[in-house]
Amino acid sequence: MAQEQKELDMVDRDPNGINSHVKVAFEDVLAEPDGAHSIDCVWLCSYSCFNCGKNCCYKLMTTLCGMCLALAWGCEFALITFQQVWCVTPSLRIFGICMGCMQKFFGTFMSCCLAPICETVGLCFSNITVKNA
């Protein structure tokens, strides 16, 4: 059965907020405290230069690298999924089966060999009483 393609949201491009820590708005990066204000035209021009530089550079980098990086990351996650499905999970299952047998052997050994010794030592020491001086 073919998996339905989810519709791509072109407005909210980070619906899960995985990059909410990346603050790149002018007011999140540059701020002048009271008593240290530049000339208004410098502040307005700085705002325009910041946004223009950020937007142009980001768009240029994503245009040049975005699709190639998306392909590379898609392949990387495909490899990780392949490794988990075909290598790690079956290996963990085999390990769990083998260790289940070892757990039974160890439990039987403890019950048969060590438990009687511990019980005997416990009985020997149970008759000791400590009196306050």
C-alpha cells in the first residue's frame, strides 16, 4: 500500500519548533541600551542592512547548497534507518534470547549452589545478639 504524501506547509516551515533556538531577527541580535543610542538614520539603515544581508546570504546559500544537503541528509537518515531495521534490532533480539538462557543458568546456579550457603551462614549469625553496654 502506498504511503500518502503529507502536504507541505509553505508558511510554517518549522511546525515542530526544532529550530526555535535560532533567533535571527534584528531585535534578537542587536539592541542599544538606554543612554547609548546611535543616530536614528544609522539605526534604521543598520536594520535594513542586517535584514538584506541576512536574507540575501541565506537565500544564496540555500539555492546553492539546499537541495544537495537535503539529498545528503535524506540518504544519511535512510542509512540509519536501514542499519536499525536490518542490523541493530535483529542483533538485540539475538542478544536478548541468548542472555535469557544465561539468566536461567545463572538463576539455577544461584538457587542450587549459593542459596543454601547463604541460608546456612544467615542461620549461624541469626543467633548472635548484641547487648548494649
